[in-house]
Amino acid sequence: MSRRLAAILVADIVGYSRLMGADEAGTIRRLKALRREVTDPAIQAARGRIVKAMGDGLLVEFPSPLRAVTCAVHIQRAMAAREPGLPEERRFRLRCGINVGDVVAQPDGDLFGDGVNVAARLEPLAEPGGVCVSRSVHDQVRDRLPYRFEDRGKLDLKNIARPVGVFALSAAAVQALVPPDDDTDDEDGDVDDRPGAGPGTARSGLAAAPPARTRPARRIAGAALLVAVAAAGAVGGLAWWLGAGQGPRADTTLAVQNGLPPKPLPPLSLVVLPFANLSQDPEQDFFADGLTEDLTTDLSHLVGSFVIARNTAFTYKGKAVDVKQVGRDLGVRYVLEGSVRRTDNHIVLNAQLISTETGAHVWADRFEGERSRLGQIQAEFVARLARSLDVQLSQAEGLRILRERASDPNAADLSMLGWAALNRPRSPANTSEARTRFEQSLKLDPNNPQAKIGLARAIAQAVNTKVSKDIAGDRRLATKLADEGLEASSQNPMAHYVKAEVLRATKEFEAGQREIATAIEYDPNMAIAHALAGIMKLWAGKAGETFDHVERAIRLSPRDPLLNAWEYYICHAHTHLAQWEDAIRWCDKSVARAPYFFAYLDLAAAHAWLGHKEDARKAIENVLRLMPGYNLQTMISADYSQDPTFLQEYRRIADGARMAGLPEGPTD
């Protein structure tokens, strides 16, 4: 255990037991939506770490009291505007208590000590919708934030040795606030001194305040706060890949409508228009609307995305729209529209991604299933659509960058090009290109967290596929970059996924599985995380447990650019289990989709063990075509895992490769 100073926030929903008694399933569903859409993104944007979730309560650690108070106010303001159609007695109301003090950190990340206890005692003293802080917090923020706390004097708190000075913001006071855009300015009070950064531009935290004249653009049908939170949340949002002072801001939305000079459209910006119900069944209206809302939330989690809030999107429901005009009105590059059709017990969903600049279709997809699986269909469709759009948007933006600024890309452009390369089918060339792009980006902006996470992923990928030229050095560098990315964005599922890739490279499979579990907890539909969980099971000597994980990844994203690698994972698990015919079937699928030398290596071994000499020889030819100089010595010396079961299975594969004709060494 270790001690440190920390700002602690404890939050709890008022009357949660009563709400559960009235509607258990509905309350749980609403709580999950609240976590996904409001609290977790806001905490991440303020660089907080959720220590534990206790039913309806949260214990959160922040690096400073300034960030903790700002986050609490943002959440409370968002809560007040949430679910306006519900009766008052059914609406969620939070109480928040904040303290700064000494805490004891357990190895598993849990926290104890007076710093935590005082925050827990302050929480019930807050009004529903309000915030209570200790004097130590108030002393730190009173000159930094324009919040007027009510001094409640020194109070005796249960099991706390000395009276604690208590200061409060009532619910009314919270809603009356007009928080500055840069509530989480640098704790040292400095401003950014980079070239082009204006007064008040923050080095860290949330994006700096825009000129006062742009403020009306932030009033988007009462949901602008949720847009800002989503844009800064889960995997980073717009500010994540633009960086402070590097490009257009999300608050340019509706600038044209408000009479402001037009600004460049934010990259990866889009609106999800309400899906049309093409059936005569009114029940499908609810399904179509729910699909639109879920998709809006999921897409806000994509790297670099800026997604218009559902309240604004639903003003277009039932209307004929001109996508170019929508783009001008909302300040977005893309429109996603779709439809739902039911025929008897069969449901068909269609979606199209359209460029608002050209009106051209960028991408389209179709999904269908039985009505009895309505809820499952919706979840799978949203997951698949979100992953597909992640790939398509990064590719479209990459092409636009190359077309418009190929001779002078900035750090954000280069980072986006790196992600576009990672989203292509896996190959040494694409991995190498991604690494180069991220390195170029970090030369221009050494603190770009998205580029750090992307570079860590590219390097770990090179190590894990044995194409790295300095495996030991690359492992150290990938670990450093992944840790820095997690420090900047502790609740980013991609950051945890990349950390797992790095732990896979260092053969720390148990720790890697924990990181994967965390990534999936934050994003249950993260297909690449499910696939990685499967291959890590194999490296840990549990090849039989690989299939369920990888097959789920394929169900979530059946047209994924990484599909050739995932099909190889299933092939490789069959190869480890000496299920040669199944291995051939899956590796044939993999190489038919995109050449992959690992898949050819397994094909060679499987054909050799089955006595298919000519097929085995052809597979070895393809291995050497893709990896000139590869030999048995290289294969055997590859240090994938020290698990005894894995090593025994791997030696059998190597024996098959030898029988197939793989050269023994570099001189053969």
C-alpha cells in the first residue's frame, strides 16, 4: 500500500431504493445510460479515475480539487436537463461530496483513509442536485472558479475526529452558474505560450474558452453540455485529436445560424438523423428512435468524433432534408441516416453515411434478423455500425487530408493517417506506415495522447507479429507510451486495449486479460478487444478458450478490416489443438481475404501433418514470398510465451513446418 494526496468525489443517487422498488429493470437501464452518456465521459474529460461503483454510487479520484469541483458541477447541470419528460419523483438526482486529503492506495486501485471518509460524510449533506465540499477544497478553488459557496461553518461528521469546515452549492446555485469554458485550466495558473495560442488557452484539461461571440453556438436544444462531454469522452473526442489550439472547435456548431463567420468543419463530425420507420407498425417507431439514440451515444466514443446531440437531431424527424444544408446548419461533415422495415417477423435495417460537402454516399450497410431478437439485433447493429463507421470515417478523413494537405499535414492530420493505417487489413506494411505517421505527429506535438496511444499500438503490433527490428527496445517504448496514454485518459477503452497489446508483447497475459476486461467494461461492443482476449487465451496455453471470444468479435464486426487476422486466430487455435482440417478451413478464409504469412505457416503445418505434400509446399512458398529469409530457426526462437502447454503445442506446429519444407536456417 502507498499514501498520496488526492481529491475525492463521492456521488450518490437520491431515493435509488425507492426507484428500484417501483421499476427495477427500467431504473437499472436508466442508470447504465446515465453512466455511459453523462458521468463517465465527464469524469474522463476532467482526468478523474473511477475507483469503484457501488450500485448507484461512485467513488472517484481526481488529480486536483479544481478538476473534481468542475466535474461535479458539469454533471449536476447535465442531470438537471436530462429526462425532462419524466415526473419529478422519477427523475434521477445526485448528491456530490468532495474532499482533498491523504489517502491510502491499495494494490488493486481501491482507496481508503480520511480523505475518502470525509468526502463520504459530505455527500449526504449536499442538496439533491447540489455539491458539498470541505474547507480544504474550497481554499483551493475559491480564487480559481466563479462559484459562490455557502459557508455552513464547522460541522461534526460521523467517525471524523475533528470538525470539518463545510461549503455548499445548492441545486439552484448550480443551475444559475454560467461556468467558464475552461474550468480545468492548468493547476499552476499558467496559460499556453505556444505560437498561435491566445489569452486563456489552456495547456491541459478541457478545451480553452473561445471568444465571447461564439458562446451562442453552444446552446443546442438544451443538450450542448452533453455534446461537449461526449466529444471529450470515452476515447477522447474532438479535442483529443485536434489538441488545444490546433484547429476548429466543437462549439462552432450552428455558427452560421447565429450569424457568425463560418469556420472549417470539425473532422469526423456527424449527425445521426432519426431512422425512418418504413413499416405500418407504430411499435417500430420506438425501435427506430432507440436505435438513433444508441447510435448517437456509441459514435461519440469514436476516436476524434464530434456527434450532434440527439435533441437537435430529432428536430429533423419526419422531414425531408437536404444533407448539404444540414451540414451547413449543424457544422458537420457527415450525415448518417437509415431506415427500419418489418415484414411479418422479419426486420431489416439499412444505414447510409453521406458527405455533407459533396452529397455522395461514403458507406452503406444492411442488417436483418427475426423480430424475436429485437433487442439483440439493435445492440449488434449499433456495435457493428459504430465499428464500421470508425473505419470508414478514418479512411475518408485520411483521403481528404492527403488530397487537401498532403504537402503540409499538421500533427492531428498525421495522427489520423496513422489510425487509418491501423484500420486497414493487418500487414507489416500497414503497421510500419502507422508507426511512421504517429512518430511524425509526435515530432510536431509531443503531448498528443491519441498519437501516443496509436504509436504504442503500432509498436506492440510489430512486436507481437515478430516484424520488429528491436523487440526489447520496442517493448520498453510501447510500455512507456501506453502508460502515458492511460494517464491522460484512464477511462478510454482504446487506451486499455493498447495497454493489453503491450502486455501481450511482454508476455504478461494475466495483467493483459485484466486490461482487456476493463476495455470491454467501458465498451462492451469493442470487437477488437474481444478478438485480442481470444488470442491472449491461446498464448496463455488455453487455445480451447479462444473461439468464443474471437467469434464474438466477428459477429460484432463481420466486415472488419482485421477480419483476416481474426480468422487466422481461429485457425491458429485449431492448429494448436491439432485440429488440422478445421485449421485449413479457417486459414484458407484468412488468406483469401488478405495474404498473411502466419496463416500460410499454419496451412503448411496442417497440410504436412495430413500428408498433403503439394499443398504444404505451396504454403511454404507463400510464407517465403511474404517473409523472405524466414526459417525454422527463426520460428522456434520466437519468444511468444513460456507457458508449458503453449510450448508443447507450438513445437508440434514447428515440426509440421519442417515436414512442409521450411528451411532449417538462414544458410539453407
